[in-house]
Amino acid sequence: MTMKPSAWTGILPVDDSALYVSDSGGSGCPVVYLNGAYADQSHWRGVIAELGADYRHLTYDMRARGKSKRSTDYSFETAIRDLDAVLKARGVDRPLLVGWSYGGILAWHWADRNPDRILGVVTVDAFPAGLTGEAGRERIRKLFGQMRPLMPLARALRLTAQMTTDQHIDVNIDANEIGDASGPLLERLTCPVRFVLATGDSLGTKGGEMDQGRTVLEPILARNPNVRVSAKVASNHTGILRKDYRAVADAVRELAAT
């Protein structure tokens, strides 16, 4: 007899950190949710409630986010290893990954490295474009520099990650450069990938920059039939999981059905 995985919520030690993990358990399709760069798992509540008990929902806070512990290493490669650690600890062999923003980029790269282990990817408003080069890095530094006086209060209220301002900058630069270079990776993915795209700009962008960035998907869609846009919604990048969680849930259902 095959035992159904039990529900579990707790702390998973990983390297010099510890990750706060929640696993709903059950025998449904395992859906693993990957957060935005400075977000915690609470943003997925609407999607999880909409999908209900037919799925096994697994969420976790990345290092220094939410209830997870600080670390000396917040690199993208560490985020990949942490995802591996969570999957191993919870006994998930073939996940369906759902990633928002930074989490979407993380999902693409994990899928590319594990083509035989992935059920599919739902990407929530991440796309292979970003602020790159010295001009892009300087713009990111300037944005966070303007917020520097408010960062201690934001950290105390858990409105952002428990990192220094400079660590926030490094994570953002890393994400923009890795995301921008991910077009060829998306063109070669062999698993089904569905995009739920937002509309308009977000913090740090203006003048339709993000909508322009979303157009880089067009040649990828033409070249890789595994990649499709499931929906483009009225919400912006920041509000998409709060306002259009049903569109994300619909994309998960579509992939789970395949």
C-alpha cells in the first residue's frame, strides 16, 4: 500500500540557514510555489485556496524571507540548491513548479537542469528581459539607495527580506542578469510551460518598460511549442497574485491535466 504524504509545517536546516516549509500533504499533483525575490509564501494563499485539496501544495520561504533564517549566501545557485533540498526533504520527485517573478526564473533553470523530473512550469509575470550592464546595475543601486533610510523599518515590519540593503541590491542585479539571459533556455525547454502575464509597470519601471519587456516572449512562443501564454491579466506585476490568482490556478489545472 502506498502511503499518502502527511501534512507538515516546520523548519528545514540547510547549510548556514533554515527554511520555513509548509506541505499540505495528500496524494494530489505536487505543486511547488516559488516566491518573488523578497516575498514570502503568504502571497500564494489565493491560488492555493482556489485549487483546493485536489492538489498537494508545497510552499517555503527563501533565505532571510518570511520565517526563514538569514544566511551568508543569497546567490541564485544557492536558491537552486535550496529548492533541491526542499524537494528531497519532502520526498517530491516530479513537481509542477509555479514561480512568480524571481521564482519564475528559478523554475525555468531548475526545469532545464532536471528535464526528466519536471511535470511543468507555470510562470507568473517573469520574462527573459531585465536591467543589465553597468547602466542597469547603476539604476538598481540608485533605486535601493533611495530606499536605504526606510529599509530598517521595512525589515522590522517584515515588508521585505531580512537582508542588508547591499544584499538586496546584489540579489536584484543577479536576478535581472540571469533572467535577461534566459531566452535560449526557454527555447529549449521540453516540459510544458505556461505564462500568466501582468500588464503595465511595477516598482522601479516606468513608461511601459515592463510591457515592452514582455514582448521578448513572442519569438520564443513561435519557436518552442511547449511554451504558451495562458492569460494576460489586468493586474500589474505587484498585484497579480492578489487580484488574478484564479488565472494562475487555471494554468496549474491545465498543466496538471496533461
